[in-house]
Amino acid sequence: MAKQQKTPKVKVPALHVPLTKLFSVADTDTKISYFLMGFSNLKNKQILKGLFFLLAEIGFFVWLGLNGLKMLAGLITLGTKTSGEQYDAKQGIYVTVAGDNSMLILLYGLASILLIALFVYAYRVNLKSARKIWEFKQEGKKLPTLKDDWNELLDDRLHLLFMVVPMIGIIFFTVLPIFYMISVAFTSYDHLHLPPGHLFHWVGFSNFSNILSGPMASTFFPVLGWTLIWAVLATVSSFILGVLLAMLINTKGLKGQKFYRTIFILTMAIPQFISFLVWANMLNDQGIINRLLESIGLVSASNPIHFLTGSFAAKVTVLVVNLWVGMPATMLVTTGILQNLSQDQVEAAQMDGATKFQIFKNITFPQILFVMAPSLIQQFIGNINNFNVIFLLTGGGPANSDFYRAGHTDLLVTWLYNLTLNSQDYNIASVIGIIIFIFSAGFSLLMFKRVNKLQGVNG
């Protein structure tokens, strides 16, 4: 009988094996790395990388056993022990007993979730590293040394090295506070439940119901309505008047164009809070404007114009003063557009007998609007959150007895400020913050998408 030839072993193609299928096809070292992080690296003499993964795993489970599970469990109740005084029978006196702090319990619990997420990411990197070693073995390649990994990091992944510290800062100083604010919206954290003297607990969506259909609705919807009216009028007025101002300044034959342009740009050079404080002093009941009107007999000392204290006059005033900072910015952008505008269409329209108004209406203005559309969306969202002009001019006033912690000119963002710092109703303030974010993000995405489509068609 002829000898049966042995079939040569064929190496398993290893490239791009998903991590979910890696365990079933990989070698023993890789499989052990699923349970003991860094094992494959240590076995193949990648000592520093293996030690990093191993110490990360050990440190994580030590922390989880000592504090992590306790912090996560605290998220369920947000504390059960209230601080207060108890009678000590041995001493015969009342002693203060420290209780749970719901605020810290919530914060530590959310930080624990972020740490778990970071560990999951490190665990995934560990598996990718083990897979890479297995792939190199399957293909008969030399395993990368520490020097090779370091050179690859400096050459191809240098941006990742520089991003480590900023990303850690973003996670714990941006992401964590955002998660904390969102979580507070689902708790009873208000002026009646202030830690450490009192505990707060989870209440689900009751705060949202309170805002949308409960007692707070009588304040929320009027303030929301004024916020939208303010944002629309402030954006449109600054845009239209800024465009008209730019058209006037750039009129052919006008002398001193640079001088006029510089005068209006100076308003942008002065910090806004200084401008608004000056306007607030000028427009108060005893300010210089009322004094001037009194000197020419239009008002009396006993009956001045209540620019900042009248319910309707205050709204008109903030809209007018907002032009002081909004109009020059639009003028500057429009000037740049006009100076780079193609004159071929304009000259053709003039030859056909079109008037200046027709040229502006059908050629100039559409092109200005087309270029400034993204900026207008940004200005609208900025005006919804325009804290400075309202806070520095009227402080949200005049007061409105029908509203809860809000005045006639309060926007949602200034009402949120009052709820946070003045009345300590953090849960309601968080709900308002979430609503502002959802509206602003949704509107921006929708409008930018439509603008991009229009620009793509016209382009």
C-alpha cells in the first residue's frame, strides 16, 4: 500500500477577525487575555504593555470591591440616612449625627459609571492587542517590540497621545457635569430637599409633567413664548438693519466710508457687559435719557418713561439695545459679501432696465441671505440663550406676580439662573436646561440640513 501523504497545515486567515468571534478561533494566550488582561502581551515579552493592562484590571476590581459597588448601589436610593440630632443615653445629651449626602452619592455614582466605561474601553484595547499578536503569529511576522510600538505611536498616532489628557479632562469636567445635570432633572432636588440636611430621591418624569402640564406650566409657556419672540425679533431686526446699514455705507460715491465703518465696528470692540451696564444706567428712571426728555418738556420728573421697569417698554428696550451689538456684526459680514459680489448679474439687470430696488430684491438680497443663512441659524440659537442682554439690562424684570421666580423679560436661560441660584430648585432648572438643549440641537440640525441641501442645489 502506498503511504498516505500528510496534508500540510494551512494557517488560519486571521486578519480582521471580529472580537466577538475571536475567542472561538484564537490561541490559548488570546483566550486567557479575555479573563487576565495583558496575558498575551506578557507571554510574548511585551512587558510594559502587558503590565499596564494587568495593573488596570487589578486596580479596577480592587476599587470595585472597596468602593465601586457601594457607589453604584447608592444610585438606587440616593441615600437613606438623614442627618440630625439624636439623644445619647450615655452622655445624656443630644448629639449631631451625620447622614447621607444625596448630592455626593449621585455624583460618585455617575463617576463610577464613567470609570466602568473607561475600564470597558481598556478591556477592548487589551483584546485588540491580543488579536494583533495572534494575527502576527498566524502570518509568520515578527512581533512588534516596545520600540516599534513607541515609534508607531510617535509617527502614526501622535494625535492620540496628545489627546489623552484633554479627553480625561473632558470626561470628568464636561461629560460628568452634563450627566449630573440630566440626572438631577429626575430627582426631587429642590429647596425643600437640600443636602446634607435633607435627602432627595428619584421621581421619574414628574418634574417634566410639572413643567409641561402642572403648576409650573403657567410660568413655563409664557416664558417660552417670549423667548421665541425675542429670538426671532432680535435675529431678524439685527439682520435687516445690518444689511441696510451695509448697503448705505457701501453706496458708490459716499465719502468717509472707512470712517463710518470704523465707528460702527467700535461697538464690537467694547465688551458687551460694559455696553449693557452703560445702557442700563442711561435708561433707568433717573438716567440721562429721561433727564434729556425732561429738559425738553416731553416727560416730567414724577412721571418718567419706564424703559426698564414697564412690562411692555422693557421688552421693546431690550430689543432696541440688542441692535447696538447685533447690527454692526451683520453689517461687517454683509460688507464683505457686497465687496465680493459678482457684478455681471447687476450690470445685466441694469441694461434690462431694472430699478435699484428690483436689483436689491432679486439679486443682492438673495445672495446675502444665501451666504449668511448658517450665521443666522447660529444667531437665532445664540439669542435663545442670550443671557447678558436680559440679565444686565433688566435682570429679568419687571416682576410678574403670576410667574414663579420669573419676570416679564426673563428668557428660559435667565429663569433657569434664578431657579438655580435664588430658589435652589435644581430639578426644575435641570428640566428647563434639557428642554433648551433639545430645542436648540433639534432646530440647528434641521435648519443646517435644509441649508446644506439648498446650497448643494444652488452650487
